[in-house]
Amino acid sequence: MQYFLDWLTGQHPYLPSIITITVITLLLIGINRFTLKRLSKNQGQLLRQQLFMITITFIGVISILVSLPISDSIKGQIFSLLGIVVSAAIALSSTTFVGNAMAGLMLTGVKVFKIGDFVRVGDHFGRVSERGLLHVEIQTEDRDLTTLPNLYLVTNPTKVIHAEGTVISAEVSLGYDISRKRIEKHLLAAAELSNLESPFVQVISLGDFSVLYRLSGLLIDVKKIITARSELHKNILDSLQQGGIEIVSPTFMNTRSFNPNHNFIAPSHLSKTEAEIPNEVEIESILFDKAEQAETLSYISRKLKRITIGKEKLITLLENTSNAEEADKLQHRIEHLEAIEAKLANLKSEMNKAQKPKK
């Protein structure tokens, strides 16, 4: 057998290299298909899958170089050239493909944000719907998807809305002829109607013709930030109108030729011909549907991982216990975790199917 291999190698000196290249190519194709299948089931793991493929590809290239039927000196020169290329790529990483990859690694290590978070970078605002080695995808307020290179996120200030609550504000300019305390009373009432916690009013500026007020409050449910901002403006308008306070521009107040006792305020009560506007649908469920699904899938994946770890610990305890009563309790807890695991896995599978585009 060895004689046959030696003869075959002598007749075809490049045969080992061809076999190595073929095996590595097939291996990469298989790994790529496997990782794509895993990725379809585990949203939010794109960066990890990409890093894994890059590592396997790099190892494959090294293996091919080692298997080439060339002298050790030439192999050393090839490896030196490869090292120079890698070093040059890292040196030029601020403006190249490698720059986005390194920025992606940095964002992953720092853990600035996660899938489902609201972020603002420059003029872009939305919810994170996908993270990759080279880019971050956000779903904007008009439901469109915007791709931001990781290098752009690293080189620009990134504002992440705090998951435990954020302060939202609204500004309104009113005339000097209205008492500040009266205005603050109605503005705070508007904040209360908007379900904001710890509301406060600030006087931002004293203009030539009007005073600029800012009403702020803590919003706990940040997922409804778009609706909350709209509701705050609506309630400010309604509260000021019900309090008999005009909201008109300085130019309008200075140039109108009406009776001073005439007020330009919409009636606070609906007429018989008017009907209450029905409650609006939840805007965020429409605008950020992909980001919402991605966040839910990411949460389910983390939950399943914790359940698996907990179940393994319980199984270890069950195998080492000799107390029958304690064993029954552990078995009951394991079955409970398995039931939860099955429900979450089924929900995750259904959500993944719903995300696939229809042909």
C-alpha cells in the first residue's frame, strides 16, 4: 500500500495538494451550509457565524499552503508575504473592509447596544434589527431598513435609549401676558395625562415676544416612544386649550386687528356633530416589526440557553443524589424546564417560519 502511494505521488506530485484543496473546499461548503441553517434558527448570532467562517477559511488557506509540493524556503517566503498582507490590511483598516470588521469586534466587546434597542447615530434613528461583522441594520420610523457600517458607528457618537426608561420632551412658546405658574400647572397636567413619571417644566429662553417652555418626563416603556411623543404633544394642546391659554405665533399676536377679548382657541368640548376619534393602533408594532421580532428571537435564544444550562445542572444533581424525595423534586423541576423549553422552541420555530419571505 505504501509502495502504491509512493508511486502515485511520484507520478503526480501535485496530487496531495489537489486532495487537500478538494477536502478543504468541501469542508468549507459544508460548514457554510451548516452555519446558515443555524443562523436561520438563531437570530442575532450573525457576527459569531461570520467570525467562525473567517477563522475556518484562514485555517484552510494555511493548510493548503503547507500541503503544496514546494521547498521550505519558498513556503517561508509565502508565509512572510501573507504576514505582510495581513499587517498592511490592519494598517489600512480605518478605510477598508477590515476596518468595519475590527469595528464590529470592538462594538461586540464593548456591548454598546443589542438587538431591539433604539439608537441614534448622526441623522439616523431606529431600532436595531440585525448585527453583523461589517454592519448594523436598523429599522427606522418609516419602517424602512437602514444599513450602517460598523466603522460609521465607531467614528460617530452613538446614542442608545436606556431600556429602563428615557426622558421625552416637548417645547411650546407662549406669550408674556400669561402667568408662568398657570402655564406650568397645565403643562404638568398634560404630562400626567401622558403617563410620564417625575414631570418637570423648564423655561428655555425669554424671547422678544414669547417665552419658550419645555415639558419633560420619564417614559418607562421605551418601546412606545414614538406614540408617547405624539401623545405628549396632543395632551399639551388639549390641556392649554381647556385652560383658556392661546398657542399662537408672536407675529400673529402682533399683527392681528381683532378685539382684544377675542380668543383664538378651539372649543374644549366636542359639538354634537363631532365624534371622538377612536384609539389608534399601536404605531410601534407597525414601524418596528422586524426589530421587534429580532429582539424576541434573541430573547428566546438566551432563555433557551439558560434553561439548557439549568437543566444540565439539575440532571447532574439527580445522578448524584441518593435521597428518593430529593430525586422526585429534581425530576419534577427537570420536567418543568423541558416543558418550557419545548414551548419556547416551538414559538421560535413559528417565528422563524413567519420571517421567511413568501415565494
